[in-house]
Amino acid sequence: MFQRPSRPEGRGQRPRPNFGGLGRAIRYLGHYKKMTISAYIFLFVSTGAQLVVPQLVQNILDAVTNGMIAQQIASVPAQFLPAILRKLAWSAEQFDTYANRPELALYWAVGLIVVFAIARGLFAFAQTYMSEQVSQSVAFDFRNELFAKIQRLSFSYHDRNRTGQLMIRATDDVEKVRVFIGQGLLMALQALVLLLGTLVILFFTNYKLTLVILPVLPLALVLFMIFGAVAQPLFAAVQTKLSRLNTVLQENLAGIKVVKAFVREPEQQKVFHSAAEDLMNQSITVAKVFSFLFPFIFLLANLGQAAVIYYGGAQIINGTLTFGEWQKFSLYLVYVFFPIGQLGFIISQMSQASASAQRIFEIVDAKNDVTDKPGARPLPATRGKLAFENVTFRYFDSGDPVLADISFEAKPGQTVALLGATGSGKSTVINLIPRFYDVSEGKVTIDGVDVRDVTLESLRSQIGIVLQETNLFSGSIRDNIAFGRPDATDAEVMAAAKAAAAHDFITAFPEGYTTPVGERGSTLSGGQKQRVAIARALLLDPRILILDDSTSSVDLATEATIQRALDRLMQGRTSIVIAQRISTVRNADQIIVLEKGRVVGVGTHTELMETNPVYVEIFSSQLVEDAVVDVEQLAAVTG
């Protein structure tokens, strides 16, 4: 929600275009070969139908022109007619047709134009439908692959990347790649086929006139290559700034209560305004580039057209080019310059898609710091013996250690409490047990087996966790309790809720266990969410139970109720408990006192009170705090 100043990316270095990601994205079409091949076959057929039309237009004009000429020479004396027909290269049958049935060729040409137009329309529709289906299927693959990878990536990756940035890559970036695969790629192939087919036809129609326009094509090609190289990094910058804008929006919506409580709306509006302005300015920069590109394209097209008009007019005057051939040539000329104009749009889509593809594959190829090692075996049903052996941990394997040389052992069925000031490393200790992070040095073992030697699924399935920050998912209360065991019966769900002191408040709702919890549990109080989370963990019936300050969000009466339930449920389980108040852990089998990432005391409450000054200081400070609270409550009652 509150933004850190962003570091300039690549300052002093110009980003280099990279189209490798786009090529890799296009290879996903191989997953849908039949649909892809069908789409391209339809494209070739519809383009072929399009190429035939100018020839048919020439036939119409020639039919009209020949009919007019035949009508005029019909009145010429018969002795001169053979010479005229030889001059026109007409046979007697042709002259008869032109003079007496001129509309016949006209009907055939018009009919064929209609047939080819219908064929082009049908095949163009089929091509568009199939290409859209293929592109949506590829986007489906991308989104699922991205989501699966994001789910598998370790906590360290999420520590370094913001949620809003990941959301943009799974939505907007995927859509830009999809649009290019479904439209831009086919448009590029169609433009190439149309251009090459037209040039071949024009060359055989009038090679001299064709040579006039050829110099324009290399110029256009070089121009597009330059603009493609310039535009791709610009579009990458647009996506980066869009990610920042989305991050600001996502964090503020998630923390809207905090924003309102601290009256920070104006300041957060400034942060959003700054991100939106950066995005706008970058988009305008891209627009400036393309506002130069398209006029330049049309300039080249117009120059080529002017040259053709000049040389073609000269050929008509000299009698080496008929009016029908000229009209056909003019129509085909549109097919030359129209693909060139399309290339500007294609380059724009390609640059956007290549930038987005690169961002997508950055996630797909991201290294996962915590994975199953080769040959990892499932963890057998554990007895619950847990040990830390000379464990040192650093975030991102750099800087000062968060934990240094931590060693302790929890025997099966024991309750071990972690106590210490904020930042002492308590949460880091419990994060190493289910391998949310891997140790930098030393090892964590369960029943003597290093947790890095077993599969993550088998390890985590035997550990029940209630984290300090309670996260519930959209759905019913029952769905959230059964999150780890969707196949649990109603009786099992209800038993877990009763054990977590949640059954009474759940049944008080009109819809009971089917009550929707709202987004992130918004319809429940903090204490209610905490008890649902406890029930969720207990339903797994784990051999190892981790409770990260799991009673911090409830009042004293509810805390006592939950604590009594937990005391019963922790019997026979190895339990690792983090608590802020000594009163909740004083009966633990072991209390481990942490200070600045090191163990400074191990023992029971009685032993530590006698031997550990850090523990005594914490205990004394909490006594004073509790006494102040009692006095304030008494004053409020008697006030």
C-alpha cells in the first residue's frame, strides 16, 4: 500500500530488443496442430480468392471495351474486316461474340466475382473463428502454466515480487500475446502471401511496370525492422509501468481500511497519480514513434503509386497497355501497398507481444529456491520428533543472518514455545519446518530425516499450521475449514470447529456452516477468522502442529476457551507455539528464548525464571502491562 521509491531500471543503458520470447510463445501453437493448420489453410484459400478478383474486373472492362470496338467496326466494309481482326488479334468467332453477345463475358465475370466473394467471405470467417479458438486455447495454457508456477514458487520469490506485477503478467501480458497469435501472426502471413502473390501476377502481366514499384519494398522492410527494434523496449517499459499502477491499485484496495483510518487518501491519490502519469507519458512516447511510422509508410506507398501512374499512363498512350490491364494493375497495386500499410499495425502488435512474452517467460523460467531434490522420497507417517541442528538462515543468501546457529529438539508429543521480542526470529524458525524457506547452514530434521530429503507434499501434509495472518478464501465457512481436506465429512468438519471453539458462533449464523465468509473473510471478526483457521489446521489431524500467535486476535475470554481446547488437542502431537504472552506458554514442555536470531535460553518456565535474565525481563514487563490493564478496566467499571 505504501510505496517505496522505485529504482530506475537500466539507467545509462538502452534496453535491447529481444524477440526470442515471442518465438517461444508461437511454438505453443504446436499444442493445437489441427486447428492451426485449418486456420492457415482457410487463410490461403481466402487470400487466393481475393487475388482472382482483379483479373475478373479486367475481364469485365475488356468485355465492355471489346463490345464497343466490335460495334464500331461492324459497319466497316467487309473487305477491310480481316485486316482489322488480324490487327486486333481477334478470331471471327471472338468478333461475333463481341459484336452480337457482348453481355455474355460480362455475365460470366460478374458471376465469378460473386462466387469468389462468397468463397472469400466463408473462408475468411472460418479462418477468423479457428484462429480465435487457437489463440484463446494458447492463452488458456499460458494462464494455467503461470498460475501453477506462481503457486509452486517459493516464498523468497514472492518476497521479491509484488502481487500487482504478477497479476498483470497473468492477465494483460497474456492477452497481448494472445492477440498477436490470433490476429497479428495471421495478418503477417496474409500480408506476405498477398504481397508475393500480387508481385508474381504483376510481373507476368507487365514486368516493366512491376519493376517501377520494387525499390519501394526494401525501403519499407528496412523501415519496419528499425521501428520494430525501437518499439519493443518501449512497449516493455509500458508493461512495467502498468504493473506498478496495478500494484498501487491492488495494495490500496486490500488496505482501504488502513488508508481511511489514517486519513491518507490524498497522499495515496498522489502515489496513484504519479504511477498513472508515468504510464501515460510512456504510452505517449510510443504513440510519438508510431505517429512518425505510419505517415512515412503512406508516403512510400504514394510515391510508388505516383511512379506507376506516370509509367502506366505512358504505356497506355503508346498503346502497349489496355485500359482493362491498367485497371487490373491498379487493383493489384492496392494489394501491394495494403500489406505494407498493415505491417505498421503488425509491427505494433509484435512489439507489444514480444515484450509481454518476455515478461511471461521470466516467471515460467524463474528458479524455485525450494524444490524436491532428485530422488526425494515421501516422508513416512511421522512420530513427531523435530530437531534444529546448528541452523543458520539468511534471506536471499546474503547479508547478516536472521538466525544464527540455532539448535533445539522437540520430542514426540512435546509442546515447544518460542518466545522473544519482535524481530528475534520466531516466525523464521517455524517457516523452516515446512520448508517455506531452506536453511542456509545446518539442517532441520523430522524423525531424524532431513526435511530437504523428502517430498514437499508429503512433508507439508503432516504439518498443521495456523499463521499469525489469517487468510480465508471466498466460499462458505465449511469450505474454508475443509480447505486442506475437501473430502472431509460434515461430522469431521463440525468436530474440528468444536475443538477450535468455533461451532457456537458458526451455528448462530442463519446459514450455519454454509455462511459465505466474503472476500478474505470480511464477514467474520478477527477472532472468528482465527478460530476458523485453527479448525482448518486441526481437521488435518497433523502429527506436528505449528501455532504462530494463533490467539492474538481474540479477547481474553475467547483466548482462554481456545487455549483449553488447544491444550487437549496438543496432547500426543509435537506442537511449536509462538506467543506474545508468557501466560499462554508457561506450561510448555520447553520454552526457547530468542534474541536477535540466537537462542539465549532453553527450559521450562520455572527453570528460566531462575536462570535466564532475558526471560525474567519479559515476564516482569508483561506483569506490569497486565497490572495497568487491570487498573484501567477497574476504573472503567467504577467510573
